[in-house]
Amino acid sequence: MSRMPALAALAILLSPTSLVAQSLPTVAAAHRVADSLARDFVARGESPSVAIAVLRGTDTIAFLAHGMADLELQVPATTASVYRIGSVTKQFTAVAVMQLAEQGRLALDDSIAVHLDNLPAAWRSVTVRQLLNHTSGIPSYTALGPEWQRRWGEEMLPRTILAMVATKPIDFAPGLEHRYNNTGYILLGMLIEALTDKRWGEDLEARFSEPLGLADTRNCMNGPIVPRRVRGYEKQGTGWQNAAYLAMTQPYAAGAMCSTLSDLTTWNRALHAGSVVSGASYAVMTTPVPPAGRNGMGYGFGLSVDTIAGRRMVVHGGGIHGFSTANSWVPSAELSVTVLANSGSARTNPLMGQLARAALGAPLQVEQAVVPLTDADRERYVGTYVLPLPGGPQDFQVAAAADGTLTGQMGGQQPLPLKYFGDHTFGADFDPTVRIIFTVVDERATEMVLRQRGGEIRGGRK
């Protein structure tokens, strides 16, 4: 339920760019680029389908879909197709909490034990604010690896989800660090239920879907019939297979929603124009503070803040079994960009960034050149490195592939191809923000640093 589980669960941020003055392109010119980017996204196998919405002020630059919503039944994707949106759910949960705060029914610095009972002792000092910005230190159940993965098919009540991590030590003292955390948003969903006496999904529809006219935005359970629902896929060699089953009671208020291009565009305008929370609440949600952010950048409440083409951007991604989403707003241009894809490995955040640049008249980013590896190069890096992940230490295996490249494999996951950029630095196709940098002593790597979306984990050779 975050947008990056293939290597490590780190914060979601786009890399800032330097401030450059641009003149806004015409709608027709920006549309041609956006359509080309979307077509190429499907053609190069990022996802069976993609749906994009790019709106700048009153202008619709792109509102289109390409590819297949269902490969088995050969159903094309349309702009009305309903996709799971994963962790984009978090901004809806965060807004609901802020509305309750505006009504005086909670305070952001309340201990969560004020509103929820039977919590582990180490959790009781955690505040609502710390759940919202991922600084609670409570272990994330999605970081448990195989311990969680083998229970993907099990329907769970929120208390059952908490039980998976309730006996584990906290990752750090509350408020000391920032670490992306799905358990925190499970607790926020429970808090909403405790204060409203409604199920979280019912509150979601009554609070947002009905008043804002979000007809296709809902708590997206597996059982009910959802018209125009898209099927999710994962890579299988050079083709596709159906995504692994996940009981949708598990992502809950952290990532269980589905929606459409139209609904998310409406939501973006309502949220960022001040129609769902007050200006003061919105400012708090979009002003990251240490340790979740510095200098106005980083993670707020269900939203990240960064820059793109020299402009401030509010953004969040979503990744869940078979689906990937990116959703952003650039205030200075009133620019809304949404990307929906039915592949869990699809790089929707980079596509969203390219679409935003096209709409803003900024140069598109060019991927870094890949450098060939020699036999001696490969031998330097092959080995096992131990990374201190939130769920405990994990082995990261670097191995030689038959085609002369290297692969990286976290324990319990599939090996992923690594791209060599020179200077002991590697990247990965599934996420262009990934950098694996080795420290080499006497022609042998002794340590690796994994960087991904603003986070960093360092591990020594085993």
C-alpha cells in the first residue's frame, strides 16, 4: 500500500529540479506530448493500460486512456475505468481526520490512547499528528515481509491487522524519525470509526463521495460488483499474469479505495481550492515539519510536498497488488495530473512528472545512460549485503545474470535487473529514483547504500 515495495518502503517524493522560467505551451502542443507519453508507456510494457488526466486551470490538456483494462476478456480501458488507487487513499483519510479536528472532536496532539483503547503500552504516547505524518515509530505491518505475505488472502478486522505488529518493538521513539507506515493509517481509520460511529468506508462515502459527486470513489472490496472495474496485473517474463490476491479488508484506510480519472480530478480541485478543509487545515497538511520534512519539503498529512520544473508540487503515489497510481497538484499553474495503471510495477510517478513538465513547458527528463559491465566489475559487487529494514534486517543478494548484467534480490522477493551507471552506482527499471551505490575497497565492495525517493538505507557485506 505504498508505492515502492520492490526494494524498500521509503518515503514517496519526486526529485526537485532547479527553478527555470517557462512559458506555458498551448493546449494542443501539450496534448500531443501527453498522448505520446501515455501511448509509449503502454507500448514499452509498463502496464496493460494507462489512464491520464492533465488539467491546467480551465484547460483540459489530456483526458484519455490507452491499452486493456482486462486482458482475458479483451476489454479496452476508458476514461471511466475504475482503478484501485492504493495509498492515494491516505489523503482522504487524512482529510477526514482534519475535518474532525475542525469540529473539535479531536486535537492533532491528542494521544491516540484518548480515542482508542487496548493499545500496546509503547503506542499510547503516539499522537494523531505522528500517525498522519509517519513519525509514530509504530511498526508497519506491510514491512513484515513473508510474515505478512503468507496472510494476503485472509480477511482481517483492523484489530487483527494491529495484532500482527502489536508485540514487536517500536522502530524508534515517537516523533524521532520519519518512516512510511501503513499501520498508522489503519489506526486513523479506527479513530474515524470511534468518533463517527460509522464504518470507515461508510464515512468515506457520506463525507466525500456523495457531497462531491464522486460516484466511482469507494472502499473497494473484492466481493461487490463494481461497474467498469479494471483487473490488476504483474509482470511475468515478457508478458503479464493476474496479480496476487489481496483481501481488501487489509489495506483499509491506508489503501483500499478505488476511483476514476474524473473523480480524482474533481477531488484535486476540491481539496486544493479549500472546499473540503479550511485554509488553516490545508496549510498544516501541506507544510512538512521535521523529522517528516525540512524547508517546506517532505511528507505532510497524506500528502508529500516537493518541486517540479521549479514549481511547488503536492503529490502522492499509490501502489497495491496489480495497480499503480500517481496524483499531483501544482498550485502556481492550477495543474492537476493523475495517472492510473493496472500493473503493480508500472512507474506512474515518473510518467506523472513528465506529463507535468509537458503541461508547464519544461524539458522532459532524459534517462541516465547505462554503462556496460566487465567481468571484473561484476566480481566486485556480487555478494550478500544486510539492510536494516523496518521489519528487521534483510539480506540483499547481488548476483551475476546470464546476459552479463547484475540482479538485486531482497529476501523473499524476485531478482530484479540492475542498470550500471558507472562510478559503482546502479539503478533499476521499476523506479528511476533507485540508486544502489557501493563502497569498494581493494577491488571488492564492502558496503552498499540503497537510496529511493528521498530515503536511504546503508548495509554492509555479509
